Amino acid sequence: MSDTGASGEFALIDWIRRQPAPRPTGSWTRLGIGDDCAILGFGPAAASGPPRELLVTTDMLMDGRHFHLDRDGPEAVGYKAMGVNLSDIAAMAGVARAAVVAVALPRRRATEVARGLHTGLRALADRHGVELVGGDTNAWDGPLVIAVTVLGEATARGAVKRSGARPGDAVLVTGPLGGSLHSGRHLRPEPRIDEALLLHRAATIHAMIDLSDGLSSDLSHILEESGGLGAVLEPGAIPVHDDARQLAPGDPLAALGHSLDDGEDFELCLTVSPEDAERLCAPGALPRVYRIGEITRAPGLFLRDADGGLRPLEPRGFDHLRGDAGE
């Protein structure tokens, strides 16, 4: 990619990653830009133990882009702001520990909005044992902006990255997809932290990502970070959310399109060996997961047609800098 060629959010992130950045002596960084969380090694778990892994993630939400304050209310905004960050911790199969929050409040309603945000933030933080330990508060004449940073910890099995997919892996998702923006479900994300921890104990997860930008885009990130692999998806196996079906009544193909591209479902997409997939997808197994495709050595993302042919699937999920999806 040239510096002036490709555009969009992920092209910019790739450009930033390629800029020279010397690592200081004693750096804690184990993994920087390019995954759901950064990983810092911050000292041994015990005198003779390996370094512990600190997970760090942050997301900024803006009125008019990720929510509409007058319509949705500050409590829903706070809930979502915490939820999208906890979903990143889930994507690394980690445990969330603490959070800091920075806000730019609309001046005319500053106190009212701040209290509503706090209620929403605490609702989800308390459920997952996350302490609110600080942040920064400002007020201005512009719209509400909120940024949450969550600190978490990897389990003894280590953090799961995007970069470990292998040819032959099964592709799984943890729940139905599509239609979240239309229904308002995007304001009530349910981070799959518990599910990720259960799956991490039950199987060797090779790669994982949370579905915030859309299955087609987010699975493509796994493929790119895993060395340019490919994947074939089975359309009939992809769980389509009722919200997507309501957007396209009587049109299964359109509903499938929503499940591939809409985003903000905050389910998990993961890859595991075929043997582990068979166990995880067995009847009655918990948490419920859906096997939707396979990782291939040849690059590219494809849908399998009814006649067995392969149709290229272009990533069409959310991109902040292109503005081609979302609110």
C-alpha cells in the first residue's frame, strides 16, 4: 500500500503500524497495534513465574455517529461505551479489571448527562467486576464525546490473538448476526466475556475477534493478521438474527447480507481445529457456538453457492473514515 493509495480507517492503521517506532529499554509491550487489545508484560505472577499479561483497550464514541443522545439517553450511551470495550477484552479471552473514562459533556446538560452516563457505565462494569478508577471530565458547547479505556488480564493460558488461524481450522461464531442498528440492539451490547473464558478452557482457540464492524470485515482481519489466509463460509450455516430478517422480510439473501456486513453485534468469531469444533458444536454443549466455515491456505474470502461454486465476498463492514455504514 502506498501512503497515498488506499484509504479508510484500516489503511490508516496499517500506515501507523509501519512507521518507525524504536522500543525503549525495559519496554512492557508484548503486542502493540493490530489486535483487539494491546498486551503489556508487567512483571512475574510470582517470584519465579512468567510475566503477567495486561490487556489494554480503548474506544471513543461520539454523539451523532455512534449514538444520538437526545433519542437514546445518557444511560444507554454509558452502557454501550463500557460494553464495546469489554467486548475487546472478551476477544482476547481475558478478564476485565478496571476502567478509566474521559468525557466531553454538552455544557447545557453537563451534570444530568454525567449522572446518566455513570449509571449506564456502572450497570455493566459491576456485572463484570470492573472498577471505575478515574478519568477526565470536560464540558463544552459541542456534542457528547466519551472514551473508555479498560484494563484487563490474560488468563494462565495466555491471550488469544487475531493472528493464529491455521489452514483447515473451523470458523465459529457465538450468536446470531445482523440488524443491530435498526433494532437498537447496538446500544445494549452483551460482551461475551464468560463465553470466551469457557471456550478458552474447553479448546485451543487459534484466533478470535469480536464482531463490531461486521463479519465480512472482522473475519478478514483474522485472515490478514494470520499471514494472508482465506476462508470459505457456508451461507446456510450463518446464524441470521431476527432483527436482520425483520429488515428484509421474505428476502433471505438480503437478511444474510445484513448478517455479513451490519456490525455492532458484539458476538465473537473464532477459529479452532476441526476436532475441537466438533466437540464445541455438539448438541447441548455450552456456550452455544455455530460452525459457519473453514480457513483455507489460498487467500480470499468466499461464500459457497448452492451448486458448490465459490463467490467472492468483499468486506463491507463499518469503516469510520469512509462512513459507509453505521449511524
